[in-house]
Amino acid sequence: MPSLNMGSSSYSFDSQTIGNRAKEGRVGNFALGNVRDGTFYPKYVGRSDSDLQAELKAKLSTKSSTRQRFKFSYASSLREAFEKECANYHDFNGLENENHPPRPEGQRYACPNSSCQELE
């Protein structure tokens, strides 16, 4: 199974837990999903180019039976966050993401997946 590269812990997808775990004003990535038999199964992957905590809280409106927990990681740059989101998008089957991750505003980064033709 591919890895999200977001550590081994997942957290309850609620406002208080997000506020306690994710720092404000940080660039980063996240995955929403569920845990079965001790394994986290992502159903949606995303990123924030400016405030991971705020982005996660905004996604609370999409909480569902398949999105009860979250994982996250910080990124050191917009490019790193974009490339990680693309990798996670391509690595996991059955995601609820409707579209390929968009580039950060004003950037022309290429998707790191060599077979991807979404952002040419």
C-alpha cells in the first residue's frame, strides 16, 4: 500500500481537534478518511498554500461517513505541498477528489507523476 507520508497518527475530524493539532498559517497537506482495523484509509487528499488549520476547518462542511478522521503534514514550500498532493492523488485509488490538484496560484509547477497529462 502506498504511503501518505503523514506519520502514523490520525485524528478525529472536528474543529477542536483541528485547532489543537494543526498550526495556523502553515503550508501543508492533509488526508480525510477512516480507520479500519488500525489502518487509515484516505478518501480525500488536499493541501493548503497558506493556512492548513483554516483549510481543514473549511473542509468540515464535507464531513461524512467516509471522512471521520484526518492526517496532515507541514510542507516547507508551495512546490513541496503541491507535489505531495499530486503524489497522494495518483497513489490512492477510490478517492473522492473530483479533479487533479490545481497548481498553486501563479505557479507553473508540473505534476511529478510522469504519466500525468492533467497539467500540461
